[in-house]
Amino acid sequence: MLCSTTELGWEQDGDDEVALLRPERVTPGFSLDSVEWRDYVMRPSGWRLQRRLAWHEFKRSVEQSILGPTEMRLPQPVG
């Protein structure tokens, strides 16, 4: 599924990009308003989205190394 990052609210400023979403995660009628976008992106197409995805993966690995994989973390706002 191809989606506009601006339309999804994932890109607040700058150029709009296209995100290719994982088909197994998106079902008809499912709202993407409050999801963690990095869990739904199959392959980021634009360089900004690629950099953002790399940053979130780095942040997640640091959180896991500090808090451990079993700690409960609150969802972070997108953006």
C-alpha cells in the first residue's frame, strides 16, 4: 500500500514523500492515525524518511540497551 506521509500526518514540515506500507499490517478500515509509523513502513522511499527510520532504529536500540527488552515503555508521539 502506498501512502502520502503528509496525508498520514507523519511529515509535518518539508516535502511530502511516499511510504510503502506492509500489507500484512494494514487491513481495510484500519486507522493509521495513532500508530508508530516505523512499524508499518516496508521500505522508505525518500531520503528524509530513510534518515528518520534510521534514527528511530538507533533510538530503539539505545532504549533497549538502557532499559532492557522486558521493561514496559509508553508509546511515543509520532513526529
